[in-house]
Amino acid sequence: MEKKASTALIHHPYRPPEGFDSPQPGIFKASSVFFPNVAAMRSREWKDKTAYTYGLHGTPSSYTLEERLCTLEGGLQCVLAPSGLAALALVSLSMLRSGDEVLLPDNVYEPNKSLVEAELKHWGITHQFYDPMDLADLESKLSDKTRLVWLEAAGSVTLEFPDLPALVRLCTAKGICTALDNTWGAGIAFNPFDLLPGVVPALGVDISTQALTKYPSGGGDVLMGSVITRDPALHMRIKLTHMRLGLNVGSNDVELVLRALPSIYLRYRAHDTSTRAVAAWCQAQPEFVQVLHPALPSSPGHAHWRSLCTDAAACLFSVVLDARFSQAQVYAFVDALRLFRLAYSWAGPISLVVPYDLARSRGRWPAQVARGAVVRFAVGLEDPQDLQADIAQALALLRT
């Protein structure tokens, strides 16, 4: 049947030859997915990634990214979410019901804290916060209602590094699901599903989440999260919640993360080297009464970090300014920085800085953190000597 040109453009018969290969995988964008016949429409299964049914349920691009992230973190199954926070929310919504209780570390990522204090509370889900540096404190708060324990290593802002294997072992022995925000480790510092290599059976978390916004993306221009598991039944529980919520990520963003993944180990190592240099320099500055970075022997949980990670750390460190400085002085110090830009997030090429009010965001002041204003630095890919000079010129403002 002869077609008009407008129709022929839409239903064009040409198909490019197969066999094309290049360093980056092809990117597929779709909402509608074509079926050859009704039988195929009725029989295709998207849950096991053997076929395609609708763009929301996966494309070759999203499947490829999910499989590569599993390799990165040592998991077997993965789903993608629109942001790191969406990944955290997906886990809690999958695992918790009215009457259940969730436990979170005192130093939990603040948006996750806000999620349980507002949304989950409205649905009849209770919560408690535990001291991640005190195994007995966690044990005392576990109960018959506890269905999920969140873990962070290192903790948000103050970067305490817990005895992660001990926390996981305790929860596993009581049959309680553990979920780790593994954004800091990124699948590089340690394997969340095999915390004690060589030990059989393997000791690991049940669920690992990441803000792919950080290291897997690396450019400061993508919002995405992931939820990775090893247990098929647990994965399907999360996957079905993911489907019912209609969570999806754009193929253009998938492309950016796929392009960045091959360099993640190089970038993590470069960030790590520069961060340690700048953090060590900060220790010698009298205005800072404490520098928090897991690789520093004086930082809380250093021994746990060294035991688990051997010699790998992310780009974050925090300083505690002497309590004699007023809030206005602290803000003036931050505003005076030129290379460190005032912004949230981290693990991109540009160094970032954020002042925090721990007295407001924490239920109690961390026992191992000195009193004073806390400022978190995220070191980018600039030369560390330039970053030290930037902090030095901002400190000069405090000294005058």
C-alpha cells in the first residue's frame, strides 16, 4: 500500500545493520514498546529482564546500567530511582507497614530522618535513633516491632565510622533486615554484601542503596539512586513497590552515568588523595578544634574504617571551628571561600562547602565531636594546594 510522505516518515521500513559496537552502549528512549502480536503482549515478562513491555519497566539502557551497578557493589539485582532520597524512600515503603518500627543512626542523612519523622509517622510506622558507635545501644532498642535498621558508613556530616560488621551481625542474628546508605563507600571502599571476605557464610547487608548523583555520575549534573540486593525474593518485593509507585529515570541520565562509570575508580582515588592532603593540613590550623575524616587516627571510628576499608575513603571531611567564633563569623568564613562553592551534594569536579547546625539537626550532640560550628567540605578535582590556599585566605578573615 502506497503511503503519503508524512506516514512513510513515521512508519519508515529502514533498519540499520546489526553488528555496530563502540565504547559506549546505545541509549534507548521509550514509553511505548512495540509487540509483534497479542500473544507476545500477553506473554512477555519484564520482572526478570528477559523482555520489554513498557518504558517504565525497563529498556536495554536501564537494564545495562543496573547490571553494571550490581558488579560495582557486589549485588545481584538492582532497581533505579529518580534520586538518592527516592531510593531510600523506596526501601522503607517496601519493607515497612503500619505498626512496624524502623531504627536509624543518630548521624543519619537528614532527609532520611525527615522521611521517617513525617511521612512514615503519618502511616503508623514508629522510629528510634541509635548511637552507631555503641553496639549495646542498638541492641537495647531492637524489639519485636523492629523490621528495618538503617546503617551509614561513614555517618552523615560528622563522618563517624561504625563497626559495620558488628551492627550487621547483631541484626542478622535477630532476623532483622538491614539497609545501608552506601553512597560514601560507592561500592569501592568495601563490599556491602561481603563485609568479612573469606568468612563463610558471607556477612553482609540485605540492601545497599546509593545516590548515583555522587560518585557513579561524578559530574554534578545527574539525580539518580539505586537499590541493590542479593536475595531474589527481597528484590522482587522492592521491584513491585517500585513499579506501583511509577518510579523511573530518564534515558539521558542513564547515558551520563554509564559514560562516567568506567572512570569511577580513578576519580574515587583522586578525590581520596586530595581530601587527605587538605584534611591533614586543616589539622594544623588553630581555628579548627577538630577535623573529622575516617582516615585520620583522631577521627571517631578510625580503627573500624581501617579494618573494613583498608585504605579507601570518599571526598568528605568536616571541621569543627572553635566555639569562640560566632555564627556570623562562621558564615563569613564560608562566604569568603572562592574555590569551595557553597552548595549541597559532592563527588563532582568542583569542591563544595556547607555549614551545619548540629544542635538543630541532631537529638543530642555527638559524644565524640568537639563543641563548635561544624563545616563540611567536599573536595573536588582541583589541586589540593590551591584548596589549602583558599581555606587559608578565608581563615585570615577570622584572624582579623
